[in-house]
Amino acid sequence: MTTTQRMYRVIKRQVITEKAADDAGRRNAYHFAVPTDANKVEIRQAIEKLFEVKVVSVNTLRVRGKWRRRGYTTGTTRPWKKAMVTLAEGHTIDTF
């Protein structure tokens, strides 16, 4: 797999919630869903290359799966990893 292919796989989707929208307005930070094996350096490089912006910092967290029940069957949703990327002043990413 080439580095460009990996960059496109590192950024799965943008997480758009009320908290993420508030974060984008207050501190110019955007939230993304990323693979669980992605590290901060890969995430930074992918964001800078794909969106052509300057990244100041990357914070990551692992979101645990929630317990769900459907009839008699119980299970969990899939765990995933979230990356909160803070951009330099003057740089933005179009979200909507």
C-alpha cells in the first residue's frame, strides 16, 4: 500500500456533533473517525496533505462500544478511535 492510499484510509469520516461544531468555532479543532491502529503522526500527515492546512496538535481517544439489545440478543457496537485535530489560525476545513 502506498503512502497516499494509507492517508485516504486514515481519515474515515468527519464526526459532526454539537460538541464538534462548538469545538470548531471556539478553538479551530475538527473531529475525525480514524482506524484504531493509526497514530498521531499519521493523522497529522494525512490531514495536512488531504486538506492542505497546517496542523498545530492532534489529540486522540478510543471510544468504547455501547451495549445494545435487540430482542433477546445483546451485544456491543463497534469500538472506534476519534482524533481531534487543532489547526493553525487562519486555516479551516469546510464541514457542511
